[in-house]
Amino acid sequence: MSSFALKLAALLAMALDHVGYIFGWEGWNLLPFDSAILRAIGRLSFPVFAWGIVNGWQHTRDREQYARNLSLCAILSQIPFTLAFYPPNLMDIFPGDAPNHRIFRPWIILVALFCTVTYWYFPLRRQIKPSLFAIGGACLLPAVFVKWNHVWVLADSLNVLYTLLLGVFALYVIEQLRSSSRRWWETLWLISAFVVAAAFYGTMADYGTYLMGLVLILLLYALRKWPLAQSAAVFAWGCALYCVLFHNWRNALATLLASALILAYRPRRGIRGKSAKGLFYAFYPAHLLVLGLCNVMLRAV
């Protein structure tokens, strides 16, 4: 199975999962069957995305562009993600609910500045490049809460691309710590920036419970030379997350699908080109926007 086929399967599973969440019993309860089936199918998507981060980090020709694309996609996806999945947006409007609301969180602004300066100093080597503004925008966006006409547009629940970005940051830190050229205070700075980013962004992002999304990325990176071990790690991670933390054995078993897909991967890319890459970056915010608008319209009925 090529990387294109693997990612396409993950996108379709993710879309089914999100449809099940919004239109199933956890949302508006409009489906004529148990939405838990769709939700279980969706459990194969994140492990494949996590695997894709590790694989992409190893093989991309331009890591700066890689980080920039992920950051821009995270920014574009945040409003649609909030519209679709922020819990208050899935509830009926109740009497006394304020129609408009804005909050600016200064501590997140400080965290955003710290992380942005870290990116400027280390990966960019104190140069100003377009990716700096993309990273800065992604870091700054969670500092703003906005509710407009009873609908939350921005909130403290972050989309999954923040987890993937944190994974990229972790892989960069690991590689830098292997280098002996860093001065002690630079090493301390880099580690501190990662800890702060994980504490603020990682815990707010999708798959941020106990930073389990980040844990899977690190596991897959550590086992990157052994596909069978990666496959086993995915299932072990699924059991730890879904059985131990959420007591959902069905979702844990569903991660076996992700394990099988990763094991079936062969190092060929399949369909190539900018259009194929654009599909993966565009699909996430586009499908969230459609689901988010459906969610808002159902809430207004």
C-alpha cells in the first residue's frame, strides 16, 4: 500500500467519524443506526496521521515548508473545527445565553511569543521567513475566544493539527539534543519551549488527553526502523487510550485496522504532485467547514 492510499483511507475514516459524532447520538441523533460504528471506524485515522508525521519528517525535502503547511492548515481549520465540535455548539440555545462574547488570554499571548521566538532562533537560525508568520499565527490563535450570535467561533478546543505540529516540534528537539554543538542555555531554552508548548497547546488539542497523541508520534519515531513494532505499538497505544482511559473496547479493537494499514505500507508514494498534496491539506478544513455549517444550522432550527 502506498502512502497516498494510506492517507486517503485515513481521510475517509476521519470523515465518517466526524459525521457520526455530529449527526449521531453524541450530537443531534439524526442517524437511523448506532453512530458508534462510524466512531469506531474513525479510530484508524489518527494513528495513520501520526505515522505520516514521522514518515514525512524523515523524507521531506523542505522541513521549513512542511512546518509552514501544517501551521497554515491548523489556522484555516480552527474556526470550522470550533463550529463543528466545540461542545456548547452542539447544544440548544438556552434562555439567558449571551449572544456575543470575546475573551483575550494574555498568558497564551506570552506563550505564543515564546514559541515563535524559539522557532525564529533555532530552526530559522534568526532569519525572517514566511513560515515564521505561519507558526506565529498558529501559536497566537488560541489566545482568542469569540462567540457570535450564540455560536462559538473560536474557543479553547484545538484541532488535531496542533497535536501533529507538537509532534514535529518534538522530533526537532530530539534531533537537536543529539547534537553536541548547543550551548547549555540553548539546550535549556529549547527543552523549556517544548514543555511550555506541550502544556498549553498539547493539552487543548485533539488527542491531547494525557498528551496521548504526542506519545504515539514519539513511539512511532522510536520504532521507525521496525514496521512490525510500529504496528504493535499502535494497537498497544489504542488499548491504553480507549480501554484504560475511556473503557471503550470497541474503539481499541478498531485501532487494529490502523495497525494493519501501517504494516501493509510499502515505500512508494502512489499518486504524486501538488494536487495530491493539496488534497490532504484542503480536505481537513473543507469537510470541517461543511459539518460546522450543518451543525450551526441544526442548532438554529
